[in-house]
Amino acid sequence: MIHTHPIRSEKIRFLLSEIDLSLSIIQDNLPVTDDYDEFINLGLLKDGLYKRLEYILQSIFDICAILNRDLKLGVPMNDDDIIGNLVKSGYLDPEMGELLKDMKGLRNILVHQYGKINDVLVFDVLKTQLNDISAISEHLNRIISTNHS
């Protein structure tokens, strides 16, 4: 879908480059094995991986908010509205929208540390969902590539 509204492409590209950098840092520092105990014992490095994941997720939602505003998709009340607007307008498929909603929950846990962070959950996300995060980043890049002014 191509829109005629100007998109803040440079801001989005900057955030996408930061996402790519953070993904590389996580991949380079994540234990090669699926050994949860090794991950837990990373100490400060583990905390750094959490912060990088938090930054990635926040940047994805920032990009979605920029797109929602710049493409004039509607006034959102929250992140779910932004995701819904992007899905309704065809910029995201419903499956990607659901994935983003799930990631929003994880971001909130990382940001606000509701209770104690579930290390098992975060370890699983880091080991299994980095490809999903990368796919979302690539998709957002395609959106601005086809809609830039």
C-alpha cells in the first residue's frame, strides 16, 4: 500500500539500524548452547542482553507509532490501537500484529519489571524469537522503502 503522506524515513531508518546493532550484540553474546544455567550465571551480561531486548522492542513500537501518525491511520489510545491501525490498513498482516501484541507484553515486563522477570521466558525469547524480531524489522524497512517521500 502506497501513501502520499510524508514519512519520517530517516528517523525510522536510524531506529532500524539500532535494532540491527542490538540484534547482533545479543546474538554475539548469547550462550551458544541451550543451557539455561549458563545464561542465568551471565550476571551483568545477562542484564545487558535484557536491556538490548527492551531497546529493540521499544524501538519497534516507536516505529509503529511513527508510521501510524505519518500515514494518518487514526488517533490511537494505546499500542494495541496502533498495531490494529497498521493491520487494518494492510501495512501489517494479522499474524505479525499478534506477534507484536505478544512482544508488547514482554516489553512491559522488561521496562516495568512487574514482579520478578521470568528468566526462563526471556531466555526462550532470546533463543527462539530473534528471527521473528528480525523479520519484523525487515518488514518495517520495506514499508518505508515503498512509502517514502
